[in-house]
Amino acid sequence: MGGKTKVSQQEQIAAERMKQMLRFVEEHYAEELTVEKIAACVALSESACLRSFRQLLGTTPIQYVKQYRVEKAAELLRSTRLKTGEIGAECGFADGSYFIKTFREVKHCTPLEYRQRFGLEA
């Protein structure tokens, strides 16, 4: 017989919830997102939401949102001629300098450097 153990129903529920939370982030990343909003989309408490993210992704919901926004911004930097500030705003960063700081944290370069390296003209 196969050595596969049946995934517990609880684990399946947790995985399904996580999928829904990630989908929620993907659909709403441009808006202001809080742990409370992410948790509410699957009727979880904030602490249960934090626990789920930590267990399944090894990160916090807000860290995940930041990462997701930066990936979206990177896509736009590579494929459009939009201004950096417009891209930041479109990806849910209310403040330009916060966008640049967060982008640099994740990508280890500024949005402008990233565009010069990987953008349309590169």
C-alpha cells in the first residue's frame, strides 16, 4: 500500500481557507489591507489568520501583501512606461517613499534601478 496518510480534514480546511485568503489579497491588493480584513474574508479571528500564514507560508499576512504588491509593481515596471509613483499607487502603496523603501527591501534595488535593468528599454 502507498505510504500516504490521509490529509486530515482540518488540514484540508486550513489549506482551503489559506487559498481564499490569498485570493482575497490578489483581488484587493491595490486597496488598504489589514489583517482584520484578510481574516474577515474567511471568518477567522486575526490571531488565527496570523497563525495560518505563519504555519503555511512562514510569513505574516502583511508581509505577504507587501511582497505581492512589489511583485505586481515589478511586473508593471518591466512592461509599462507608467511613472514610478503611478505604479506604486496602483499597487496599493499610498506613499511614494514607502513604495520605494518597500520595493528596495524586497528587490534589493529601487524601482528606477529595477526598470533600468529589466524594463522595456533594457
